Amino acid sequence: MAPRFGIEEEYFVVDPRSRRVVPRAGPVVARAAEVLGDRASTELICFLAEAKTSPCDDLDKLTEQIRSMRATMADAARAEGLMLVATGTPVLGELLPPPISPGPRYADSLATYRALDDEQCICSCHVHVEMPDRARAVQVSNHLRPWLPTLLAMTANSPFWAGRDTGHACWRVMSWARWPVAGPPPLFESLAHYEDLVGTLLGCGALLDLATVFWDVRPSSRLPTLEVRLADVALTTEEAALFAALVRALAQVALAAVEDGADPPAPSQEMLRAAYWLAARDGLAGKGVDVRTGRPARFADLAVALLAHVRPALDESGDYERVGEGLDRLLAEGTGAERQRRAHRLRGRLSDVVDAAAVGCRPPAWIPAGEARKT
């Protein structure tokens, strides 16, 4: 039986006239919480609003929760005279100094991480998959490592940063990589190895607390789940659901391998780091490296290989055809980063990128009908 899974998303709060990010997440979250309760929350930076689903046991339920959650958050923003935008980095806005949310924990973060907090103005997507226990969650993490660059390439949605094109498909991960405990996780020998390393990082001050273990795969510190947290927030509900379905299927296949006693592939951190950068630079359209073999490979081909790898789990859940169609659509229409740039090219305006990425809105009238889905 497929495990339950859920998703967390972050969105930028934007002024609909200037299209710049504004530090007004608090009122938006307060309104949304009237419907979503504690599933709506603020973040470190006041430009960001977060929402999460409840645990779901099938993809249809998760997709509907994401759609409903996004609609509620967008309605709350409109009621405050604002809009929400689903991009991994801010397209427009003055970001320094960053407006830090109130509270002692955020004050502690600023005191510990200092200027690193300046670049926390990023929106990501996290998927939680239920695990039998933490020991097996750590082992499943080991088996997921080779596929992380491919997932990163598929979910790239952050080419612009505060008025400029970064030349990367996923600039968010480049900013995020500066943190002391971030990026692809190490290969862990056991749960004890994981906990010993985390304890050392806590003891030396590299971590503020367990919530600042920012590896892209980690056992949750508060839930019985494995959390995969490497993706930009998706432009659409359908893409968010596609990512979640692939992550759950990967976790299922990995858990079966763990139960069978299979050793995980062991790409080096250096190889993973290089593959991450290639994925972040060019996204799904680019050339990368298959970290399992060390050979060059197109990320589009690796995405197809990923689908084949997880087919047993997708067949079990009945999701293979739907996920395959979603991947075909992604390969044909491009990642969020490609579609952001396409929106910019139509009229040369970054404000158009913001409008095209608005949550809960129809495609802007200036987008030709045939381009609406692609953009």
C-alpha cells in the first residue's frame, strides 16, 4: 500500500501594481488561517507566505488539496489588495535589508546566520512521505541521492532575481548552497551515524536547532516522514502534484530496496555538487551527468530514466499513466524557468513574468491563447 504524503509550498506576497515583493505576509496568512488553520503560516522573511496540505493517501486527493489550498491563499491575498506569486526567487523588488518576521527564533537565526538570512527570500516546495521509522527514513535517503539532480532540473522555476536574469534555471538552489548544512545529504551508515553528525553540528554551532538541518532530504524532526525539500515552488498545481508523485514513488522503490538489503548507489559529494550546478544552470533542457555512472547525460533522458525506475510504485498506486503524461507535458512545454523566460520574451517586461506566475489567476490577456498553457 502506498504511504501517505503531503506537500508544503511557499509563495511571494506581491503588490499587484508595482509587481514587487512586499512585506505583508502576516495579514495574508491571518486571513487564510480562517480556512486553513495552522496549515497557513509565515516564514523568516515577511515577503513569504506558506501553506501545507494534510497527509493524503492518493494523488487525486493531494492534487485537490493543493488546488484548494492555493485558491484559499490567493483569495486571502486579494482581500488584502495583494497577489501571490509562485516563483522560486523574487522577480522584482528591493530585498535588502530583508524584513525579518518577529519572534525570538527568527532573532536567533539572524544572530547566528547573519547575512545568510538576507538571501532567505526564496520559495520552495517540500514533500513529506510517511516512513515506518527514522532508521529506514535515513536508509531511504541514501537511495534517493542519485536522483536529486534530476528532480532539481525538473522543478527549476527561479531564473530571475530582483530585476535581473541570473542565467540559471534555478537560482534559488545556488543561493541556498551557501548554508552550512544544505544541499544533497551525505551517505549515512545508519541512524546513529546521522544523529551523531547532527549532534556534532548542533554542538559546534553550525545548526541553530533541528529545524535548520537543511539537507535536501532529511528525516523530519517533528513528523514520522522523510522530507524532500530541493524543489522550487511549482508554477502550477499539476506540476506540484507531479513532483510529489515522483518523490513518493522514489521513496517506495527505495524502501523496497532497503527491505531487500540492497546497497545504495554511492556517488561522491563532489559529483553530486557538480550535477546540482549543471541542473541549476540549465534545468531540464540542459546536459548534465548521471551520477550513478559518472557519464554525461541529458537531464531530459535522466527524467525518463527516473520514470522507468519508479514505475513499479506508480503501477501499484495506479498513477503511472497520469505521471507519465505529466512528464511528457513538462518535456514538451518546459520547466517553470523556461516558461518564465518565455513570458518575458513576449513583451520584454519582467512585470509580465510576475503576472504569468500569479497564483489563482487566469493567464493574462496579453498571452496569446495558444501560449497560455505553455507560459
